[in-house]
Amino acid sequence: MSRIADPERALRLARAVLSDVMAYHPEAVRQGIEADDLFERLEVELTEARGYFESRVDPAVAMKTNAWGRALVDVLVFRSRHVRSHLW
């Protein structure tokens, strides 16, 4: 299977993968934002998700677009903006 070379498809994949993380671990996401330890709390899940993303996307496209980082903010952080946090 060839890797994704289209930047928009790469971003869509990153968002979809992170949406799955959020769907399967909503309580951990909420607690992580409240305690400001989101990435540590979901380290195993995010490492696995990123590995899948990187296995499907051309490395140059992933690096150039920062699709993974953008999706982290769009999906895990922005969608959780209602969660109380001392960060916002």
C-alpha cells in the first residue's frame, strides 16, 4: 500500500486517528486537561496512534504539514475546550 502524499488527506487521517483516541478514552482526555498531564496520561495511546499515522503518511508530507500536531490541537484540545483547566 502506498503512503499518503496529499497534505489534506494526511490531516484528515490524523484527525480521524485522534478522534478514535478521544472516543475510546474520553475520561482520560478530560482528566489530562484538568490536571495538565494530557500527553503523559495518554502516552501509550498517543504513541500507538502516531505510529499508525506515520506508517500511512509519506514522512516528507507529515513533516512539512505538521498534520499530527495540528490534529492534536484540533481534536484533543479544541474539542475539550469546555473542560475546566488552569491553562485557559
